[in-house]
Amino acid sequence: MNVFHVVPSVEETDGIGQYALRLVGAANALGVGQHHTVIALSGILAQSDAALPTPQPTAPNPVIAALLRVTDGVSAVVVHLSHYGYAKRGNPTWLALGVEKWKRTNPNVRIVTMFHELFALGPPWRSSFWLSPVQRSISRRLLSLSDHAVTNTPRYAAILRGWNQTVPITVLPVFSNVGEAELIKPTADREALAVVFGRAGVEDLLYGERRRQLAKLATRLEINRIIDIGPRRKPPPVTIGPAAVEPRGALPSGEISAILSEARYGFLAYWPALLGKSGVLAAYAAHGVIPVLLPRRLGISLGVAPDPAGLYINGRWPRTHETWLAALQADLTAWYAAHSLDGHVERWTGIVGGGLAIGDVRNHFSAEASG
């Protein structure tokens, strides 16, 4: 089988392209009976402001143009969807049109859509508010064209199932883009070190509106150092509570992995229902780092977080502190193992080959997941 993954670009800053590249590399290295190839549409159209320009009506559709350049037979096409990757305003209507035209002339080619996102939301003064209906339409159209759909959270899967009752849907939280620890060091053997990791902008949340929460946690957890990893628009504070902050900037994956392997805690600010799409959470989980979630409305929350059924722990600090952390780490690493990079390859092998992957969503959702 020749499987082609369509992505906006493969730039290091493009999380969608990097996800596809790592998945493809692992699949080809394991030799799963399929040959995977990434097709970046930025190689077909010149990029503009980090997003593909909207093609002119008279120009060849970029999806068709990309697939026509493939010399080997196409048995499956995986479309990785994130609207703002393909169009500056997040309205790549040509993407669904191209897939539809391709499928019409290639009915035996299996189409799988990876819904990294479904649609944006925002206040009326932002373009995301007005373009949200367009993005929903694109997502729904791609879903209807798909033989199988994959997404990263049960919440997204519930929306997809509401749109279409017949397309099989697999929920597959993302894997770590900065590697995975071969051996997980126990929390008791780690320094009381915390990490802040993520793209530029995370400092506005964690060091801004949630700084008091962060300082309270640093005191309660007896954290002596916070290592800040990633590009920043402004320098982080010198201290947070009793902890000294050490800015490291953007680092290679190997260096990030080494730091995470020694850290006990990792801070993140994220909407709990969408944690399955968080590459930061995946990186923490892959290295046995206890994620400390600072959501806007839940106060301070510490836990393994990933299962949307609710593995968050709020309230009083337990007396058996070290025992509890060890249990959290064990649950966390077990959760991640099910969708590690190798786990992804196994699941994707079945999906693109026409088989159903374990955990495919059918017609049942919990009330929480469908909310």
C-alpha cells in the first residue's frame, strides 16, 4: 500500500506537518506493509504569511496537483486538517473541493481525514467568529468524503458523530513530538524541578493572569527551580514564589527530552476537554512528568488529566504525597503507552488498510464527552 499524507507544510513550526512526518517515519521504519509519504502543499503553492494562499478559481486545485505528481499508485490519502494551516483566514474551501474531485475520479482510493481541529470560535470582533460556519462546512464536507475519520479528543469525536452517523471515527490523542523516555525515572528520585514548556504566548497565561496560582503551587510542592523551554515574546520572571526561573529558549528535541526525564512536574494551561490534542501534555506523559494543570475556571488541578472521563484531582493535598505521585505517574505512563508513537503506527496501519482500529467510536458517547 502507498499511503500519502497531505499537510500544509513541513516547517518545524508547523505542528501538523511535524506530526505527520514523525508518524510516517516511524511507520516506514517498522515496515508495516505500507509505504507512507508526506505531501506538503507548500511545495505546490508558495507560502504566504505562514499559510497557503487561496488558489485562484482558474488555477489547478493544489490537492489534485499534489496527488498527480505522485508517481507510485495511491491506495490511501490521509488529509490532515487544521484550517489555519491551509489558509491565512482559516477558510480553505478548495481543500474539500480537491478531495471531492480526486475521489470522484479515483473511487478505489481510501480517504482518511485526521481532524486535528474542527472549527474555531471567537468573539464577534474576531474573524474566527464570522468564519466559523465556513470552517464547519469544510469539516463536514471532508467527513462525508472520508472512509474513516480520526481525531484527538472525545469532544471532537462527539461533534463528528453528530454530523455523520456512518463514518467510523477513531479517537487518538497525540504523541510526543520531542521523543519518549526509554525508562521512566520514579518521581521520588527526581529533583523538585518543574518545567514550563510550549510555544510563544504560554508565558502570557502562566506568568501573567495565573502567576499567583503558579507561585502558590511552587510553594506547596516545594519547587526550587522552574526551567522555561520554548520561544518567548518577553522574558519570564526571575522567580515564581520560592522557585528560580531558568529560561532556556528553544531547544533541540534531545535536550528537551533530557530535561523532562529529570523533572518531577510540568505546568500547562489548557482547556481540559481538549487535552488529547496537547503536544505539551503528550511530552510530559512520555517522560513521566506529572502534569499540573492550571485551568481558568477550575482553580488548581493536579493529575494525569488525559482521560476526559475525569482524572483530575482537586481539593486538599493528600497526606501520602509521594505515594500519590507515584500512582499518578504509573497511571499517566500507562495512558500514554496506548497511543505512543508505536501505538499510533499500529492504529494507523489498520485505519488506512480498511480495518477498524481498537477504540473506534460507534454510536455511544458518555454525556460528558458529548457535551
